Amino acid sequence: MIILGIETSCDETAAAVISAKNGAVSVLSNIVSSQVKLHSKWGGVVPNLAAREHLKNILPVIEEALKAADVKLRDIDFLAVTAGPGLIPALLIGVNSAKTLSYAGKIPAISIHHIEGHIYANFIRKKQKSKIEFPLLCLVVSGGHTELVLMKSHLKYKIIGETVDDAAGEAFDKVARILGLGYPGGPAIAKRAMEFPISNYKFPNKLKIRKSKFEIFLPRPMINSNNFNFSFSGLKTAVLYETKKHPQLAKNQKYITAVCQEFQQAVIDVLICKTLAAAKKYKPKTICLAGGVSANNELRKQLEVEIKRNLPNTKYQIPDTKYSIDNAAMIATAAYFRYQKEKNKKESPFSWKKIQADANLILS
Ligand code: KG4
Ligand code: ZN
């Protein structure tokens, strides 16, 4: 079946067309119009500006997605849109566009939870034989969420741990602001941290040989707590105190790079430690990564090394980086699996009338 996905929950206007059959998903087009430049002036996303941009871009982006996939609107079998969580002015643009297309084109439609989309980015795979095995443990790390989600089967979610304050991506963005690295902070910090390789780093933080004169040690919040929750707000404050201690280094690029490296490693240590602890308890067959922070190369690599070392029988699955950050192919993919589950229900659940934007939508 051919599915058109639409995503406008934050600062990316996205539309994608996928072709899905027997559990295999091919992306025919994946168009993302980013508003990063617009919002970077303000150091973060301004909801009403985002809505205005979405309104301007949504139809051109959908048109481009159809064109790039070489399909017409009448070829679309199913429509999917992010209904939440997210910024309500932004969500409304995607939701209303999808409802209008569904109504006018008589195309069945469904709403998708943004985090469900991120998780299902892992299911974008052309061949069914490389099937992901359940139970699955997914580390979701985005700008608004940090969660460990346990799935016993498709579309069944149990949140076994989550952040008690800031999300991991939010911490990256706030620390980048403290260091004067602009918005979004994740890619900027990751790039700087790469310039500062550390050798013989042993997880978690046992032996570090730094190639810099700056010896910076940041906390690993809640790393030893006996639950699977996270906290990143104190880590951000620790970066603030660290920089305040050395005002003379505020413009020293090597120092800023060293702070980026230590901050990124602190986040990675906590994420990996909690994921491994949860995996030891719940014994998933597969561990997945999802969300914007899962584009972080060091996190991807280090988690792989530690899973191989600690849980050699557990599979490790990560999305292509273009499907880690916000996109609509992941929304269309989640919709495909929902369609499979709900298509035989007596009363059709796929009506535009049932789609509502909800800023605080719960994953269920
Ligand atoms: O999932 P996403 O695109 O949007 C939300 O659903 O929030 O995630 C955006 C977050 C931002 O906080 C951004 O700084 C972070 O993901 N991010 C990264 C990287 N790329 C994006 N964080 C760390 N390393 C990256 N390479
Ligand atoms: Zn996202």
C-alpha cells in the first residue's frame, strides 16, 4: 500500500511517501523543510513563527513528496499525520492539511503519536527477512523526550523509565546556548566533541586520557539510581558553573571543545548505563535507538560496543540518521503497522473525523 505521511509537530515541515507490503517498507520520497535558520536567531523554536512557516510550506512540501515519489494524490491508499505531542500551533497545520486531503480525496486517514513515529523509524526496511524481534527495548532520545520504552509486540508500549526534568536533546540545546554554539545544540556539540578524541576511554568513566590541558569532570546524574529514570537539568547547571569558574576561558575554543566532549560523554554514559541495566532486567531480544539525539554518532557507536560486550545475544537496531531526526517517513511507517492491526475492526478507525491535535498526547 502507498502511504502519505505528514509531520509538523515542531520546526520541520515534512511529508513522505512510502510503499509498504508484508512488513517491508520502502521510502519513495522524504521531504523535510527545516526552519532551523529562522529559529536560530531566537535560540529556540518560537511556536507562532513555526506555525506561519508550516502554513507557507505544507502544500509545497506535500506536492514535492508526491512528485519525488512519482505518484498522484489519487494513488495514495492511506494518510498519516502526527497529532502530538508537540507545539499546538505547529501541529494544527499538519493535522488540518491531512484532514482536508482525507475529506476531499476520500482517503482513509489516521493520527500518529510523534514518539511512535520515532520508534517506527527502526522499521523502515526494504526486506522483511531482517525482521526486528520482540520484546524490544527502545531508548527514545529527542528534544522533548527521554524514555526507555519496552515493547512486547507491535504498538504495545510500556514506559519503564523517563526523564524527571530536561530531555537529553533539550540539555544539548541549553548547553550549546551556554557555550555560544547556537541552535540546534546537538549537532553543534557533537561536531565540536569530535575534534577532541579521547583515547582508552573505558565506560563508565573509569580511565580517561585526555589530550588537553583542561581537566573537566561533569556529573553523571542518576547513573547509579535504582530505577530507569534520567535527569539532565543538573548536568546543564554543572556546565554553567564550570564556565562561570573560568570566565577567562569563555572565548577559548579548545576549552569549549573540551567542555563539549565531557558533556556529550556524560550524557552518553548515563544513557548507556540505564539502557544496559533495563536490558539486563527485561531481557529484550532487540535494543533500538530513536529520536533526534540518536543521530549522535558517538552514542550510536558506544552503545553498540557496550551491547556487544555486555549482552552479546541482544540485537542492536538503529535508524538511518535521516530518519532519526524529525521526518514524515517514520510517521507513515508507524501508520502502516497501525493499519495492519486495526484494519479488521468493525467500525473503521480511519476517518478524518477522529483526528485531533493534542499537544500532550500520551503514547498508548
Ligand atoms: O526528534 P527531534 O528531531 O525533535 C523532537 O522530537 O524533539 O530531536 C531534536 C533534538 C534537538 O534537541 C537536537 O539538538 C538533538 O535532537 N540532536 C542531536 C543531534 N542531532 C540532533 N543531539 C545530539 N547529537 C546529534 N548529532
Ligand atoms: Zn522528534
